[in-house]
Amino acid sequence: MVEFDFDSKELRLKLQSVRKKAVQLSTFRLGAFFGMLAFSILGVAEHVLWLIPGVLLIWLFIFLIKKFNVAKHQEAIYLAIEEMERRKALCQSRELASLPDGLEFADKAHPFSGDLDLFGSHSLFQLLNHTTSIGGKAKLAQLMKAEFSQEQAKKREQAVEELRGKPEFLRALESVGLAFGTEKESFQSWKSWLAEPQKISFLHQILAVAGPLGGLTLLILISLGIIPQAILGVWILLGVLTLSLVFVPLKRAAEVIPLSAQVKSMAIRAEKIESENFQAELLSQEKSKVYSSGHPASAQLQDLDRLGLWVQNRLNLLYLPVNLLFWTDFALFLTLANWKNRVADSLPQLPESLENWEVWVSLGSFELEVGHAGKSHWTEARILDAKNASHPLILPGKAIGNSIQLGNQSQLALLTGANMSGKTTFMRTLGINAVLVNLGLRPFADELTLGPIQLYTSMRNSDNLGESVSSFYAELYRIRTLITRLESGEAIFFLLDEILKGTNTQDRISGSEALIRQMLHTQGFGIISTHDIELAELAKKESRLRNFSFHSEIQDQTIAFDYKLKDGPCPSFNAHKLMELMGIRFENGA
């Protein structure tokens, strides 16, 4: 297989060079084509010996086509790497607006994805995504929304740590997928075709030999004047009838075989995976899937690339005369049928395996480009312990870190604080870091310790006019789901923002007190934020309830925030001042 350059250095110079080479090859190819036509005409009109240089020029023409294609492929890879570098810069500066947002994977009913900015504008998906296919994107989104599993997270962590040390491998897989990707990527028809056994009859084998021998014999006899040229017309007419035996299966193959760019993409990526050594269990398992019947998938795909070129260009004006003269479709049919029967059992799984590798590339590249040097720990204790945790979607230089330990003695944290002081962001910080650790990534914290828990949030509950659902009912529905799971014995880390905000103050406080007491008798633990400072009094009666808060400082016409978590309830709120700053005029004494 051709070795391509995946180095990201001096891309502009290398692009200029490869484009110049492609122009030169195109010029030589055009010259070889016209020379081939000239000698072919002389061979037919003057003497058969003129066909000899014509044949040589055909070989040169094909050789130049291959060289030209390699140059264009290398150009596509350089352009893909250039685009990757652009996206990398956007991610590092957290300017994510132009990147795919994965909004199609958002799910309001999911236990946590709708509240933690996993998908949509300025989301974790934009920061994480390095996939290049529709299937790869779906698999990445599925993993981001997966239930928490200590065992799988530890295995993913080992795999991601190994991939972090293979930057060229990651760049190669992503750039090839990006360079040769297409909008239509469904391989279902191809998989179905591969699953259909291809029968080869003895007649097919006889005609595959008889066609070339008969055509060559006729040409020799006609050139020597032994038989009239009219016999050649009879032979071609016979060929038209005979070739109909393989016309339908070859037409079907031409329709379902992936485009050359897709085959090229799969072949190059498969070869890169095959040539790489992996120690992590999950990577080794995934590597084993790129072998077809004990043979490297890359070799099988190179054969398909060559066969597909002929099958999909059988109606080409250059191929038709050769086919009618030598009945080459039979040899093509036999070669394709043998290839298909050889790989039918295992090659169909390759597209899905490569989609899995797109997910691994996303995880590894995230760690390389924007990852934080935090440490994660898993424990059997039912806790979450975050040290200096910050939000990955906030520019690192501006993100404020905070620490908290929940579980065991501090089962529930009541979070109070002024508007815009950082309560919701802090809760999302803990949730999204827990998701990162479950993905096998390092947290944006000095350390994050997690027990065997599941994550559940209720933060962005909104009206749904189509379903006649109010935001208050939507919140109650999520809380009911949480209670059901907690009372079934699940260990859940929950994040509830501005609890029961859709009702009046008296009902909100009494309902919140009842819910807090109910949760303290379950295996769950987490954070509840509220503006009702009265709820802070519960900590005097419930030892496993602890107060935390964020503060603000009113300074003349501004409000200052330090975004640092503090022990105890919030001593003052700023809603009155915020309303004044927004233009609401209060009467004296109001």
C-alpha cells in the first residue's frame, strides 16, 4: 500500500508541491492517451506491429493515472490535516460555534445529557468530536450518554492513555476519514450483497478462458489474411449474447460496491490499525476485528478497490471494445466472485469497527489537544470527591476551580447563593467531569474520586406546548423518576437546580423539606440548589445535610463575583440590585 505523509508541519509548502506534481502527471497522462490512440489507429490501418508501442503506452497511461491519483489523495490528506488544525485551534480557544453540535442526539428524557451541555451550541460534543462519519458520530453520542460503569471506565482510561501517546496514528485515522468521507455512507446494501453466496459454474470458467484465446486467435488470423475481417463481427455478436450470462450479477455489484473514496478510506485506516501495536485490552480487541478470515482487511480492500474500478467502469468506451473482443467480463466475474466468497464472513463488520475507531480517535485526540492533567480514582465507597474542579467548556485561564466531598457523612448539599454567582455552573461542572471520567478521560480537576454511582440531573425543565406540559410538571416528572430509582435501591449522584421553582414560596419550601428528608433515607446523594434560604435551617436537624453557598458583593453600580464555593448558607442575595441595574425603579423603602 502507498505510504502517505501525515505530518502537520509545513502544510502550505507541501500542498504547493503535491499540486505541482499532480499538474505534471496530468499533462504526461494526456500525452500518453493521445499517443495510445495514434498507435492503435496505425495498428488497425497500417500494420499490427504498430499495436506494440500502443500497448506499452496503455501501460504507461494506467501507471500515470495511479501516480496522479496518489498525488490527489495526498493533497486531500493535507487539506484534511489543515482543517483539523483549524478545528484544534477553535477547541483550544473554546470558540465552538462553527463546529458540529450533535444536537440531533440531544434527549430531554435522558437522565443527565439534557442538563450538562453534552450536545448543542457550546457543548462537550463539539469539544470532543473527531469522528468523520454519521455512524461514528452516533456511536460517540451513545457513549457520552452511557450508564456509568467503573469496570468499563477503567478499561477506557487505559486505552485513552495509550492513544494519547500515539499522535501520528490519531492524526492519520482522522485525516483519512475526513479526506475521503462522503455524505452517503450506508454500507447496508454492500453487506447484504456480501452475505449472498456467489455461484460459479463450470461454463463461467470455460468462457473466461475461451474469450481471450478466441479473440487473440482471430486477431492473428485476420492480420495474416487467413480469414476475412467479417468473422470478427460474428465473434463480437456472439460475445454480446454470451456476456449476458454475467451482465446482471456484475451490474448488481457495480451498484452496491462502495465508492472508490470509501474503499480507499477503509483500506488506509485498516492498514494503519493493523500495523500498530496496542497493549490496552479494548484496543487489542478492536484491532482483531480488522482481519478478514485471518487475513488483513487492508489487503482485501485493496483487491476490492481494483475490482470495483473495473466493475463500475464496464461501460467505459475504452473497456467496451476490449470486452466484446476478449470477453473479459467472465474473468472479472470469476475474480470478483472468488473475492466475495473469501471475505463474506468477516469483512462486513469492518465499517462498524472503523466507526468504533472514530470514537477512540475522538477520545485520544481530546486528551492530546484540550485535555487536563487531572487524576481520576474509582472507589467502592458511595462518594464524589472533587478537588479544584473546573468546567471544561470554560477557557482554562478563566475557569475557577472549586472542591467538594459528598457521600458518607455529607449525603446532601444544599446550595444557596446570589443570582449569577455560579451555583448552576458548579453543579454542571461536577456532572460533566463525572461524564468525562466515565468516558475514560482525565477530569478537569486536580483529582476526582467516584464511587459506584449513576448520574441524574434536573436542571433545564421547560414547557412543552405540543404535549401540554408546564415546566413545573416537567420538573415534578423528573423528580418522580429520580425518587422511583432511589427507592429501588440505586446509588445515584443527583443534581437538582432551583428545586420546585414553578410554584409559590410556601408550597416550594414545604415540598422541598419533604423531598430532602425523603432522599436522606435512600442510597442517593447529591446537590440541591435553591433561593429559599429558609431551607438552610434543616441542617440543624439533619446531620447528613450540609450548607454550601456562592456569594456576591455589591459595589455601587456593579456586582462582583468570586465564583468560589463557601461553607454555610448564603448571607445575602442580589436580586434587588440586579433588577435596579436592569432599569426597574423601586419606590423609596421598597
